[in-house]
Amino acid sequence: MPRLRLIHGREWAESYLTISDEFLSEPERELRAIIQSPASSLGLGAIKPLTELWLDESACMDSTPGLHSPAWRPVSLAASVKLAGQVIASQLSLPCL
């Protein structure tokens, strides 16, 4: 599995979201894409669970693509689908008013 720069701490998380694409490998770009939008609306506390969700999905791959392969996109799609399912499930479990 390619080595990823994982997110450690609040300041590093904020800077990670602003690193230029030219300095990131393809899996790092995909990981950032899956955490960037939800983290901006849910806060930086969402970064760790979103990262874990993406890493769990990447572990389910049959084979690991290279660092510069666009084949990492399915990992992000699977993580997005799982995240959407979790959000929907949490909304359905709320009591009706």
C-alpha cells in the first residue's frame, strides 16, 4: 500500500486541506477530496472519522493501484456512498416532531 501522509492534530489538518495538488499523490488527493467538503460543514472534528472511512474502503480493494493511478476514485466513491448511508440512517433515527 502506498504511504499516505495521515492527519495528526488540528493545525496539520487545516494545512493538509490547503496543500497544492502538485505535492500530493493520487491517493492523498482522493483522501483530501473525501474529507474536504464534509469537514468544511461539519468541522475539523469530522476529519478523523472521514479519514478512517476512506482508509477502510481502500483496504477493501482487490489490488492497490500505483501512486499516480486514477484508480483511487472508486475508493472515494465507495466511502461517499457509505457516508451518505450513515447520514441518512442518522436522520431516520431522529424522533418525529
